[in-house]
Amino acid sequence: TDITGVNPYLTPLGYYGGPTQTRALMRFYLGPVWSKSLYADNPAINSGDNCVKIPSCSTLNPAFAITTDQRGALRNVVEIGAYEISNFAASLPNTTVSQSYEFTISQYNATEGNFTYSMSGLPSGLSLTQSVSSGVVTVKITGTAGQPGSFTPILTISDSTGRFERVVYTLNVGSNIGGEDIREGKEF
């Protein structure tokens, strides 16, 4: 499906899950319930061709069903592009208590627009930073985790029009006992 001459309301290129960077679809919040129908102001939402999910479809007749987006999130009513609005949780690289941590979420040219990033749910000692240098905006998680556990940080990206996207992540922080890195699944 192709729509031209309208703003697609995309985030800057970034790590929002999956093997490569992508651009997330932004939406405008119109009510208290999480529903795609409430975000219908984005022309890409629910505007893709559902035939990509059905190999026997006579319109596109895909060789195989494309049932997930680039990140692995299941497609319901198909969006245009590589990003599907869903409850998908992206994984952040694991870390250990007292280990320095840095992970870049997005790095983009400041001329792409005025975007604000915020993140809730990080363990103590980690924070989200947004900096500008030579016209390049860098958004990253930095610090040293102060507590072990499994965390579900939520990234919110918003623009000056009130549109936003939320990306849910998972982050596992292992214990560091006597210099040994103890994480889930690691035996000693």
C-alpha cells in the first residue's frame, strides 16, 4: 500500500526491538483505552494490505505469510511499513550490578524534528540521556545498575504535535557476588 503527500508521523531511526533499527509509528492519544482505533490519525495504522499474511490471497499472492513486523511483533490488521503497533517487548542488552552500562537507543540529525524521549522503570543507577553535538541528537541509557532483577522499562517518544509512541523493553540485571557475574541461566 502506498500513501503519498501526507506526514507519516515516524520516530527517528532507532532501536525499538528486532535485529536492525527501524522507525516507529507515532500516534495521538484520544482516550483512556489502548486501542488502534483511537490512533487513527496516523495514515499508516491499519492501512497495510492484509494479503501479506495470507499466501493464498489473490491480490499479492505472497510466497509465504508475513505474520510479524521487523521486530517479530505479530501483525493484526497490517500497518504500512516495518513497524506494527502492538504489545511487543524489545530486549535490551543484559548487565550486572556495579557494571558500567551504555546503550544507544537512537542517534539522528536534529533537523529531523523536535522529539522528546523519556523512560520509566529503569533500575536505580541507570538513566536515559538525550544530548546534541554537532547537530546530531543521541539518546542512550547510561549508568551503573544498583540492583539486580528483571525490569520492564517503558520508553516514550513524543513530538511537538502531541503524538507519541511507547516502546516496552525488558532488561535483566544480574548480581555481582565477589567479582563473579551471576545472571539468570549462568551456572557456576
